Amino acid sequence: MIQFRSFAAPASERTRQFRHLMIYAALGGIIGVLILHPVNSIVVWMEYGSLFSGEFSGFGQFAWERVSGAPFFHLMAMNAIFSVLGAVIGVVFSMLTLTLSRQARTAEALLEDLQMALPAVIAGGENERTEFKSTLRWDIKESRTNRSLEQVIAKTIAGFMNHQGGRLLIGVADDGQLLGINPDLKTLRSPTTDDFERALIGVVKTYLGSAVCPLVRSRFLTVDGKTICWVLVERSDAPVFLVMSDTSKYFVRLGNSTRELNAAEAHDHISRRNH
């Protein structure tokens, strides 16, 4: 079994995150006093300026009188309120940036782990949790796009979802030979991995439904100049059916192959997987 690294933050990382929060909170507090408070004055003037027209010649005089003429403790209290408001906004923004940064590092580390694990996975061959597919839609024998191959991909993904999940490597022949996804890329409007991923999700959505799309994630690895698509498929809590021509079919992963179950077998399997 392949073991992936833990992404739990060490003590030094937690200290850095706390310092990051404090810096953003301090900056937010300063912004609250220097920007939010004046902006509030502008809003008050725009909303109620007509009431002050006889007392003040314009916004400049109104703002100056509001600051210079206000009691010291009242001014301090107002600044404190806007400082706290700015600090809260700063903390929220800090947490957002930390989350995005952590997700980016996690994805990068996962990609590195997959890259290192790929040779071992291919050497292990197809099994209950692993399937190889040469292409997504390109028919190698006939040298043309063959949409029926997409149904085969959907069938494999459905089988994994109805079992324990698994990994589908696209661009790898049944015997483990690296082929790459370049033939598939040439069939797309834009020959990029982004478009390939969209095409893959489109296949899942078409045959299995949009509800299960979040259970499918893909990563692209390059080995010897050939790009491989590593598709991570999670187990579905609900049964997943492949719909073709208004007919629903139930597939499940058994050993190193994906098998279609008849109505009685599907009912029995669904009953057992829910207990």
C-alpha cells in the first residue's frame, strides 16, 4: 500500500500562521481607523448632508469639525470601534489567504507523491483499486475519435464509486506501457490538460450525473516526456448508475475488472453496501 505524507502543520508552521494573523489584524486595525472611519463620515455626509447645509460650507468643514470638535473619549471610542472592525476584516482575510496557501502546498505535495508512486503503481498492474486505460476517446486501432470509449471510462469510474474507490490511469496501456494522453489532447478544442480535465468531468456528468462529479479528481504527471492523467475516484455513499439510451446500468469493481450486475445482483449489492 502506498503511504502519502501527512499534511498536519508543525509547531513552527502554527507559529508562523499566528504571526500572520496578528500582522493582518494590526494592518486591518490601522486601515479601520485611517480608511473605514473617514469613509463612514463620507457616507453620513452623503446621506444627511442636506441637514447640515446651513451649518457647514462643505464636507471638508463637516469632517474637520467632526474630528476636532468631538470629545476626546468619544473620538477614541469611535476609533476603537473602527479599529476592531478593521482587525476582524484583517483576520478573515488572513485566514482566507492561509487556507488558499495551504491548499496549494497540499496539492503540490500530493502531486509530488503521485509522481514518486507512479512506477510502483504501474508495476503492480491492474487490481481491485487500479485500472489502466490507453485513452479517453481516441481509438488507437482506427486512428479516430471514438465516443464509445468514453462510456468505458464512465463504466470504470462507476465501478470504483460503487465499490471502495480507486485510481484510473489514462495514458497507460493494459500491460503498463506508457502511452500518454497526447492523442486525446489533439481531439480537444484546446490541447491542454485543463481542457482534458473538463472533457473527463463532462463524461462523468453525462453518464453518471453531476452529483458525483466532486468524487472525481485528476492530476497530470509527466514521465519520460509523456503526460499521464491520474484520476482519483472516491467511493460514493449512494449507488451510482450509468445511464445510456434511457437505460440505467449498475457496475461494480470486482478484482481487476469492472462488471455489470443484473437487477437482482444490483439490489443485493446495494443492500449489503448500505449495512
